[in-house]
Amino acid sequence: MKLFTVFGNPIAHSKSPILHNYVLYKLKIDARYTRYLLDSSKNFRELFFSLGLSGANITLPYKEDIANICDEICGIAQKIGAVNTIIKKDNKIIGYNTDAIGFYKNIEDRNIKNALVIGAGGSSKAIAMILRENNINVMVSNRSKKNLAFFDAKGFETCINDEIPESTKKREFDIIINATSSSINDTLPLQKDDLESLFERSKIAFDLMYGKKCIFLESAKTKGLDTIDGSKMLLYQAIPALSIFTNIDESAIKPHMEYIYKIINPNN
Ligand code: NDP
């Protein structure tokens, strides 16, 4: 039997085991998917091999640490420098990033030309890169300067949350994406006035969080924006991840994954 898991901290909230185990069962694959509370990425290689895993998903806050541990990185993950999916191949760890496509699937049929991404962590990098690959103009704002260096080096327009230029506050962003963990703590990622000013001119607000009421999206709704939470991103990143784990085409995985997603997200 093959074993998969999702590593993260915290991890108890993760719905990945439900999604993956249901599809593994439906496709009659002899495999199980668990969750693993990872206290530190130190000695991760040894841990990964000692657990006898064939593959794993990586979540907050380890996506960049594990990318640095991989023997090989494939596809868009090379540009992002963060992985959310790894497999064991010939005693090597191979890393992928399916967050980028998981995010983009939510908005691919919308007419988006420019975006503001708030946050500069692993998921922000994935989002900024896939938006740019699809010719969407991206500005990135973050709480602290340090993590903006990645975006500056790649030529993205950046600013610090508390120093957003007046001209930027008046810009029309088609979509504003909260790629921070602020909503977990029921706080806004930007100062309330700045955010409201930006929402005045925007069309869509996206928050990566899922599973609970979100103060960022509630605030956007009061300004008349369309809102999208992170639940479908979870679904759309899981489909290619399971395809990488099993070598089964995404088209065979998708209907089962969508079915179980609907069961656990009856309102979406
Ligand atoms: P990281 O830890 O890599 O980055 C977090 C970022 O958020 C940092 O830039 C940090 O700023 C910023 N930040 C944290 N708290 C606040 C706050 N209170 N106000 C403003 N900025 C803040 O996390 P990830 O990028 O991996 O994940 C971000 C969020 O997205 C998580 O909540 C995660 O669960 C969610 N997520 C959801 C997915 C889905 O499928 N729906 C997929 C991936 C992620 P600084 O640089 O200053 O520390």
C-alpha cells in the first residue's frame, strides 16, 4: 500500500485527507493519505524517507523550506521557489507547485488585466507568477520589506502595507487577493481605510482562506465586490497533486474530487 500525507503546522484543519482518500477509494488505488503536524523542517529528508511515503503535500509554513530540500524541482515551481507537492522517485525528492494553477482555475474565465496581491509568502509567489504568465499586471504589497526582495528581483511593482502610495490607493485593480494568513486571526491585511479605498475601485476580492467567515471578504461585499474564498483553490490544487502522486490523468480524478468537494462544501 502506498502512503501519502500533508505536512504543515497547524494541520488539524486540513481537508486534504478527505479529498484524496475518497478519490483513492473510488479509483481502487491501494493507498492512504494522512496528515502530519510538522514542528520543524530540520531533518525533513530523513523524516520523509523514514515514514515510507510515496509523496506528500506541503502546506503553511514550509513550502519554501521544502523547495530548498528537493533534489529536483519541476515546472512553475522553479520560478516560484516554493513547492506544495513532492514525490519520491529513485530515492530522490521531486517537487512541484500546484497552488499556482489551483488559484488560476478560479479566475481564468474572468476579464482580469491587473491585480493587487497582498502578502509575500509561498502562496503569493505562486499567484504572482501564474498571473504574470497569463499577461496580468501584478503589484505586490507586504507587511514587511524582507519578503518583497523576491518580487523586486523579478521586476514586480511592490510596496509595504503601511506605505501604500496615494496614487496606488486610487488605482483600479480588477482583483485584490489576500494571500496572507490575516483572516485566520480575524484581522484585515491592510489598514481599514486603505483597504476600503482600494475596494471602492475594484471588482473582485479573493481570500485564500476557506472554511470560516472571512472579515476581508465581508468588508469587500459591503463595497459591492464579487468575492471568492480559497475553497476551490484547495480543490483545484488537489486534482493535479493527486495526478502527480498516482500518474492517473486529471480527467479521471476530477469528477470524484468535485463530488466529494461538494459534499464537504455544500454552500459552494
Ligand atoms: P506564508 O507564511 O508563506 O506567508 C504569509 C504572508 O502573510 C507573509 O507575507 C506575511 O507577512 C503575511 N502576513 C501574515 N499575517 C499577516 C497579517 N496579520 N497582516 C498582514 N500580513 C500578514 O504563508 P502562505 O503564503 O503559504 O499562505 C498564506 C495563507 O494562504 C495561509 O492562510 C494559507 O492557509 C492560505 N493558503 C490557502 C490555499 C488554498 O488552497 N486555499 C493554498 C495555499 C495557502 P511577512 O512577510 O511580513 O511575515
